[in-house]
Amino acid sequence: MRYDLTDLKLFVAVADAGNLSRGAQRCHLAASSASHRIARLEAAFSVAFLHREARGVRLTRAGEVMLDGARQTLARLEQMHADLAPHASGARGHVSVWANTNATNVFLPDDLAEFLRGEPQLRVTFKEAGSPDIVKAVAAGEAQIGVVAGDVSTGELHVQAYRHDRLVLVVPPGDALGRRARVRFGEVVDAPFVTLHAGTGVHTFIMGKAAELGRHLDVRIQVHSFEAVLGMVSAGVGYGLVPHSTVQRALRPQRVVMLALEDDWARRDLRLCVRDPAALPDPARRLLDHLARHTRGAGSTSA
């Protein structure tokens, strides 16, 4: 297939502009050259990506697929450049970390910042994922350090306690449940909820717990952060299940009422997992030790 990265960048620019000439200008190309490149790109796949119209262009269905693929390809290229930049700038070490939603949103920002202040030439590659996927990534060597929640099976990995936390129910001020201190999930599973977006570990976990009760959770709205969940609940949109630490560490005060969940699964302690601490490169070992020091009264095990 005869096309290159310039063709992909041009195609994205034209699609975003809805106009061939404006897209060409954004890529510093002549309109005639841009037209030739787009035609060559379509020929490479034997399909039309654009409907040419009097006032511009619009994507065909194949063009929509191409646009999504081109964006992903260019994003991955940028990530590759970002991953290689520390090597070019003389960085002394690199650590790959995968963590669940709770750790990513609440604990790791401060803990990683504290660590990196003393390691100015170290770089960290970070990814948020669900706990089962994190375990797989660490076992496969894709991640050096994983942070998982709950009782997810960690197989042969070495596991250390990291942080203690648990899920709590938050309800709007004035809600009838607000007069209680504790509740079971089964009592509220049919109520409308505010959750994180599908695909996050917490969303998958909560939906699974509803399914175990033979229910399909009524998700009224999905948002990108626990802070946004608290804001929506405060406004009366629905109930929310969030880590207790989130309520304590909210960036701004939220008017919500917090109830303890009596369900055993509400305890969502965070754990660090690695394949073999002794085999970790020095930078990863230093980060592991740093994170483990934040444990509050918990020991370490090999699961």
C-alpha cells in the first residue's frame, strides 16, 4: 500500500476541516498535491473516503473508519516519541506502572509526584486499567509494577499491601437514606446511579455486583472522575458508589451524605504486584519501595 504518515495527517486535517483546501493549508501543502495524496490513499484501499461536494467534503462510512484508524495510528506514534524522548535526553531509568481507577484518581498522583521530585531523570510510563488486566500485564512483563484493588486473583505474582480503602454510598442531601449510617447494596440497587464511564475498573465491578443480584443497574449518567460523581450526586442526579478516600480528598467541598456499605466486597484495599522484586531494575525497585512505605499497618504476602 503506497501511502505514508503525511497522507494520514493530511486526511485527518481534511476531515476535521471539512474542506480539502483548508486541510491542505494546515499541512502546508498545495491543494493540488493534497488532492493527489488523498486520491492515492483511496486507491491504496480501493475505496472512497470522501464525498466531494460543492462546499467541501464529507466522510463516507469507509472514511469514518479510516479517520478513526488514522487518529489511533498518529496517537500511537506520538506516544512512541514520548517514550523515546527520555532516552534521547539522558534520562536514567524508566518504570512502567499500571494502576486501577481508585489508585489513579486518589493516591498515585501525590505518591508519584513525591517520588519523582527526588528522581528528576527518571521517566514513568503509566496506564489506567482494570485489576484483572493489570495482573495479566505484570505477569506478561508489559508492566513492571501493578496496583490492583479488592480480591482479584494475582496468581504467582508477589503482592504487597499499598493503601486501605472501601466503597461507600453517597446520596444527595435531604435524601431519605441520609438519616441512616449504613446500608446494603441490595437495598439501593434499583435506584438511579451516577457512575464512571464503562470500561473503568470501578464501573465494571459495580455492574458485576448488580448482576450477581439479578439486577441491571440503572445508570442515569456516566462521568470521567470520582469528583464528577460527587458533583452529580450533590445536584440530585442519582446515587453513587465511590471510594471513601475520594470523599475525604475531594478537591472542593461537595454536599453529599455518605453511608457505609455493609457488603463484604465494599472493602477495596489496594495492593502492589510485581513478578519478582529481586529481579526489578533499580528504578522500579526504588519506586516499589517508595509506594510500599505508604502502607498503613499492612504486611506483605506472595499470592
